[in-house]
Amino acid sequence: FDKPYPLPRQIAFMDEIVLRHTDNFFTLTFSAMSFTQPELNRYRWQLEGIDPAWVEGGNRHSVSYTNLPPGSYTFRVMAANNDGYWSEKPLTLRIRILPAWWQTIWFKVFLALIAGIAGYTLYRSQIRRIRQSAENSRLAAAFAQEKAELNQRLTETEMTALRAQMNPHFLFNVLMSIDRYLLENSPQLASAFLTKFSRLIRLVLENSHSDQVILAQELEALRLYLELETLRFKEKVQWHFDIDPDIDLQYMRIPPMLIQPFVENAIWHGILHKEAGGHVLITLRQPTENLLQVTIEDNGIGRAKAAELKSRSVLRHKSFGMQLTQERLDMIFRRYEQEARIMVTDLTDAEGLACGTRVVVDIPV
């Protein structure tokens, strides 16, 4: 700031000059040890980190720098006499500008923690509102079911009630996945996770208003669910769709959220117990005009081994979700005057050891 800056000792004996963040406007002066025609002496200099290359200063023997950010710099200067002979090596001076308290890493970490806590609080509040809304929908559907009079109306109301119960169950699982993911991963990946989750929520809410949805929409929701599980478990879950090209995905309609519970069961009780993870194959075939056959096959640990590993609470949770799915299928087949058909096969390898499970579900269309 155009004022002399006092130093604790001579500059020749100092390895580094330390300045405050408010002292980042300064001028350096220098001169050559050549007194023959000193006006012909020439200079060049460079402040590493600021000057990209050497600055040819001619006979000017001072340089000013303004508004330098906090950090460490090295100033180098060389001189040439009137005959053009340059000094063999540059004279160097290290300059360190200390950051202000609001520029320190600790203050930035503190701000990040405050922002994280505020975001997490808002996120938890959103979860509570979604759960409350889902519970209100379930109670409203249950009340409508009790008031139904005709058998056909009763069947439709029961299906709506069951779907309203399944949606909160599915939302709860995905929301808890995001909860854990936010605590364990970077904000960038969490943002990608939340983007997929918002798309999935939109599809689930749109589909929840209809007894049947287009098959393409149901598969899109299932793909989003699988992508979320893949992100959450760090590529431990692999999956693939094998769809008969003759199936018209834009025309065929099925009840919403019917395939997902079987896929979820394959992941949670088959694949996740394997250290190396596993693969889920979802196959869609149309053996007859009015029947869609969905096969969910995994290479997990098998039902027998899974039963040994599950705690009592997990067993109740699983039976509740699968029981709702079975009841929905029973009502669907009752409407079409057909018998519900779900075939579960334990897969074994050449040595007779369990190597997965296959579930085949026939859905009238």
C-alpha cells in the first residue's frame, strides 16, 4: 500500500516473508550490483503462481502486485549489466499470504456441516410428510372398502387398498436407501440418487391413480428401482431385461407395482447375502393372447440359506410384503375367473448346491 513494510531482520537472512490477508497489495524493488552506466542495467522477474512466464522489465527495477489471494508464492529476479551479461541464477524470495478466518479450511468445513445438517433436517421433514400422506391414503382406501356394496366394486376397492398399502412400503424402503446413501457418499452421487428417486416417485404417484397402467410405464418404474439399488449397493446388484419383441409395451396394461416386490425379494434375500453380489434376470413372454408370463430369476444363495440368515423381524417384513402381493394376484385372477399361479423353483448347480431362485408369475391381460 505504498508504505515501507518493516521486517524482523534483514531480508538477506529471511527464507520467507509472511503477510496478513490485508497486506496483499505490495511493491518489490531491486537493483543490480553493477555501477557502470547503471541506467543500462536490465531486469526480468517472475512471481510463480501469478506470472505465467518471465516478465522483461527493461531498466525498471520495481514491480507491484495487487489483490493477491492467500497462498505461497516465490518471487524470482535476474539482472544484466550494460554489456548484456545476465546473472547466473535468479535471486529468490518466498512470500506467504495468510488467509482470513473466513477463508480457512476449518470455516469452510463448518459451513458445509451447517448446510448438511439443514439439508438433512429438511429431507427428514419431507419423509415424514410423505409417510403421513401415504398413511392417510391407506386409511381412506380402507374406509372406502368397508362401504363397498357390490362384489365387483368390492374387488376393485380391495385392490386399491392393497396398492395403497404397498406404495408406502415401497417408498419407505427407497427413502431409507437414500437416507443411508447421503450419510455414506459424496453430495454429487447423492444428487444423482435423488434425481432418479424423484422420477420414480412421479411414476409411482401417477400409476397409483389407476387400476392398470401401460406395461412400458411399469417397466420404467422397475428400471428406476433397480438403478437406485445398484447405486446404493455400489454395483453389487446387476440386472437385465429379456423382453419378447412381439409384446406391445405401449398397448398392454397390467396392475401397477406387481413385479417389483418379487424383484425386491430376489435382491434383498438372495443376492445381497453373497459377498460378490449377483444378477437378476427379468423375462417377459406372452404364451397366449390374454396372458403375460413374468419370470424373475436370481443367482443368489437360495431360499433355504436365506431362511437361516434372516432375523425374525425380517421374516415378518418379507411375509407381509409378499402376502399383499399374493392377495392382489388372487383378486386379479378372481376378476378374470382364473386361478392364481405363482411358481417358485429353487435352482441348483451340477453338485446339487443352491444357486438361486426362479419365480414365474402369470398375469391375465
